[in-house]
Amino acid sequence: QLCERRLKEGFTRSDCVVAVGGGVVGDLAGFAAASYMRGIDFYNVPTTLLSQVDSSVGGKTAVNLTAGKNLMGAFYQPSLVLCDTDTLGTLSAEIFADGMAEVIKYGVIFDKELFDTVKGGNISDKLERIIARCVELKRDVVAKDEFDKGERQLLNFGHTMAHSIEKCSNFEISHGSAVAIGMVIAAKAGNALGWSDDDCTGEIINANKNNSLPCECSFSPDELAQAALSDKKRAGDSIAFVAPRKIGECYLKKASVAVLYKIAEYV
């Protein structure tokens, strides 16, 4: 519909798309910009915390298919990303909390100081610094691995089960809430399977709770594992699972698809 409308309005390759909204708006507009006439300029103005700290940066654009999330898309860098933190004042508490899940994720993966800053909640006076730090962290990773073949996959911490949770809920559970639960599952599994140096579970649970995020869901291990089999992070009969060594340091653990069922047991 977007591309047909552009044709109707006479858009040419010298025109552009400006996305104003959250992650869904940015992903949809970016994918349409990447596809229309093989690519026109794309400007992203993210208005939610989740999109400002994560989805607007890095060039991933995608839409969902029936089988799962973000299965059709393109890597397409925006010409500009403009974050106006005043827009965050328009968000409901639930939507703001969704963004905090991604902030907590960045802390667990890369930066213990960031994690310590946000783990207690009440971060309104530090928002600009927190957003800037998350963007810096993602920028540095994307610069090394734009097309998600190696180190960039670290950004998927908690997402293996998060995408399954979203799918099993028919997308009624938000992305941020699913990531929050997925991080707890990943920490539990990493510790139980001997992949972690420290058990990070308690700290992640406390950070979630202090930022109004959930820590568990009602889906069975089998449901989650089955949903994960169609996730884009799967490559043949293996999956790159992001395991936490400790708060502030994660690594990629190549695991067989069969291990998905073991990981899902820690729901």
C-alpha cells in the first residue's frame, strides 16, 4: 500500500521517506524505502524509547510473516536519525517500560556501568545520557558487522525466546516485555547449562521489576521451542545463542537446534 501510494503521488528516486513513530513505523517505512525503485532516501524520527535506543539505529528494516517476526526485510541505512527526547513524555508507562528492556539488554551485553545506572529504575533525569550510550554501543557493533554475520548477533541477547513469546501470544505481548522475559530465560539457561561464569538471573529479574517489566510467561517450553525453529537467527541445524558470562559481558554460543528445547525449559 505504501509503495502503491508513492506511485500514485508521483514519487521518484529523488524523493524520500520520513518515518515518525515507534519501531514498527520505522521498520515498515524503512523496508518500503529500501524496496521502492530499488531504494530511496529514508529519514527516521523515532518517538519511543525502544526505537530511540535500538530499532532506529543500524539499518535493519523488516515486516512480519505468519511464521514469525521480521522474516522479510532488508539492511538499509537511514540518511538521518533524529531523536527528540521530548516525545517520550507522550508515552504510556507500559510503552516506556518496553524501551527500558532494550536498555537493560545493552547493559547486560556490554556495559555494567550502564546496567548499574538503570537497574533501580527512576532514570528520568538521565534519559539523554542513557539514549546516547545505547546508540554509541550499537553504532560500534554495527560498524564492525553491518550485516549481522558475527558480533552484531550479540544484540540478540534475550531475543531467541522473546520472538517465540511474541509469536505464541499472537503479538499481544509487546516486544519489550518479551525481551525482558527472554533475558531471564537466557540467564537461567546459561547458568544451568554451564555457559555463564556468574549467575546473572537475580540481577536481571530485579532490574526488570524495578523498571515495570515482566519476568515470566505462561507458554510451555515446547510451544516456545517450536516457535523458535522458524526464527531468523536459526542457520540450518544450529542457532547462535547469546549467553551472559556476567553482567556487562556476553558471548555467542553456537548450539544445536535440539538445545532450544533445553533452553525453553527455563521459562
